[in-house]
Amino acid sequence: MNPLRRPFQIIRADLRAYLLINALIYAMFFLGMALALIFPDLHAARSSSFVDGDQGALVETVIGTPWIFGTTIFVVNVFATALPLIVLPSLVIPFAGLAVFAIKTIDIGIMLAPVDQTTALILIPHSLTVLIEFQAYALVMFGAYLLGRSWLRPTTVGATTRRQAYARGLSRLGWLWLPALALFVIGAVYEAFEIYFLVPLVLGV
């Protein structure tokens, strides 16, 4: 099987589910933004928590070197977000990762809400980062959905036992990781470019 074609064949076979997962991600993201705009203190508290916490300290450590910053973004997106929040829960409880990441997406929306002129300007170049990374997450979530569906309904993957169905669902999840990883790389490279060149440009600094 051509590794470049297989993920797209999986998507085409269940395009409606893939589009619904995309809709869920963006709906939760905009819900988070709406909550931050309605309750500005919520955005302030979440931003303060980020800056004062481990994530803020990590950014301060790596921000001085573009390639280290980009690599860190990739590692965080894959090993601190996609794997533990989407994949691992779904390996134990069908569809659990979809619910966990939906909550995470609300938090992202709260963080990125354009509550003032500065955050609104930053969001202009950062919106492409959001689009790229959310598409990567959507692929992983779609894989988690297919795993859960295969597990609960083995006939959807032509399996006769749940163990066989689980293995086939896991295979589909693995195939979908290929384009997801490519998007995570692209997103990390663009985010580094954005932080070092585009954000100073739009802010006039």
C-alpha cells in the first residue's frame, strides 16, 4: 500500500466523520474565545497561569534560538498534547481522547482570544498556526474515533472479534499519524517564523 495514499483513502472512506470532528474542534475553539470575551478575567487568569507556570518557563528558555523553539513546539504538540490527551485515553476507553481534547481546545480558545488590540494583531499571523496544528490534531482525533468505532463495532472493519477489530482500528490510527506528523512539523516551522518575523512586523516593533 502506497504510504502517501493510504491516509487519504481512510479519510475518504469516512469523510463525514472527519468533517464532523473538524467542526467539533473549531466549535470548541470559538466557544473558548467567546467565553474569554464575555469574561475577560478568565483570559487574564489563564494567561497568567501560563506565564507563571512550567510552559511559560519553557518558552523563556528556548525563545532565544529559532530552531530550538520550533523543535520544542513540535515536541510539545506531539508528546505533550496529541499522544497523552488524544491517543492514550482512546486506547483504554473508546472515544475518550475526543472529549479530553475538546476540553483542551476550549482552553486554547480562551488563551488566544482577541481581548485587546495586541492579542487581536498577534492572532492575524497566528491564525495560520492554529489552522495547521488543528488539522494535525483533527487527523489524530479521527484516528482515535476510528479506533473506538472499530472496537465497539467490529463489523465496520470486517473483523470477527474485538481484538482483531482493535488491531485494525489501531492500524488506521497509525496511518493517519503520517500526515499529522507532517503537519506538526510544518506548523512548528511556521510558528517559529511567525514569532521571530511576523509578530514583530504586525506589532511594529
